[in-house]
Amino acid sequence: MLEYEVTAQRVDTHGSLAQCKQAQLVIDTDLDGRPDAFNPAELLLAAVAACILKNLERIAPMIHFDYRGVTVKVHGVRQDSPPKMMRIEYEITVDSDENDRKLELMHENIRKYGTVYNTVAPGTELKGILRRSASV
């Protein structure tokens, strides 16, 4: 089993700092919000995007998937009471010459083997698409 550890500490009324390994991340914990940091909901969406990107990197060599670049857009819908992320939708845009079957195979593997993806999916409507960029 793999284990992970992150430490977060309040800096002041405007933000906090999360640390892991040799990395630091400023977190928006200001009640009024702040534009220069991710709030907790945005961190969740970023974790979904990071999971998708990491899986693409891991899966590509296994299925001989060639690509030049990838962008992931994630959109979340939160309800207020009780506070909960109700729906997360994503769009993976890949700059690739791979055929449609290879694109679908990549998307299947991303959905099947993502740690964050599989953690979020049971409690949230999680859906998305993988498409080829328009430039191809």
C-alpha cells in the first residue's frame, strides 16, 4: 500500500500553507476568498485534473499512445446545504494523431485506474470526455 502525507497550517486570516515533500502550496482559507490561491473546492478539482494527467502519463507508454500535449478542464457544481460537490465534469483535450479507438482506450484506462478519480466518483456525479484537439 502507498501512503501519503500533507501538512497544512494557518498562516493568517487570509490563507494557509500546505506542505508535502519539498513542495508548498498557498491555500485560500480567507472567508472573503482570494484570487491568488486555490480554495478547498478548487483544490479538489485540481486533484481530479492532476489524477487524469498523471494517469495519461502512466498509461501512454503501456498502450503506445503518442501525443504532443494535453489540457484538462474541470468544472464543479456545489450545493450549499449541506455543502457538497454535486457534480464534476471534465474535458480532456489531447493533441494527438491517434485513432478514435486509441482515444477511447486511453479514456477507459484513465477512468479505471485513477486513485483520485475512483475516490471521488462514488460520492459525486463524475463524467467527462476525452477528445482530440481541433488543430489535428
